Amino acid sequence: MSQLSTVGKCDCSMFRHRLSKALLRQSPKTSPGRSRRRFWTSPLDIVAGAANNQLARGHIHGPALHERDILYAPDYVINAGGFINVYGELKDWTADRSKWKAEEIYGTFLRIFELAKAEGTPPDVAANKVAEARILEARHLQRTFHT
């Protein structure tokens, strides 16, 4: 397992471009119309970042990371703390309550990763399922308690 490192200032578009090239790199054609993917080794254990769309083409790159056992943490889950904080300010929550709610993001990631593992799908697919279920639940509650 590679060492965990952090990147300070990052040109996210350059990161997406390089990741995209590395994931889609192909070897010379073996026969007309067919190609073989090169084995790609990466020092990465996880791709996670707060910038929007860490993966240039999520529908392609998400499964490619999954095939290589590289964990992907979707940006909208990482960024949820900001939304929680803003919501807390609008609802006059204390700073402690907002922090407590933001700390639940960790448990959300664990559920997402467990769902992805159980279903054999990339984490971004599992995260979308979790988000869609929460949206439906919130709509139901809103209809139920709307005055």
C-alpha cells in the first residue's frame, strides 16, 4: 500500500487529464479493431478531492478505478460539510451541532463503501444510490410534515 499523501495547491484539470490518460492508456493493436489495455500500476490507493468532478468522465473512469482497486470518494460527499454548515447557519444551529452533523459524513462514506463492495459496483454508483434514497426520503418527509 502506498503512503498517504496530501496535495496542497493542485491544478485539478491537469490531474483529471493525467488520470484520464493513465486509465485509458492502451497497448498497440493486436488485431484489426481490437486493442488490449496495458496493465497500469498506480501509487494511488484513493482518489478524493473537493473540486467538482475529480474524474473527467465518471462513467468510464469510476469503473476503471474500481477494476484497479483504487477507492474513489465522490466530491459531493466530501463537500457535504459545507452544505451542512450553511444549512445550520440558516436554521440557527450552534456550531457544535453543525460540527456533529458534519462528522456524520464519515459514517456516510463507510456505508457507501460497504454498499459498493456488497454490490460489486464503483463507489460513485453506490454514492448516487445513497443520495437518491436520501432525496426520496426527504421528499416524503416534506410532504408528510408540510403545513
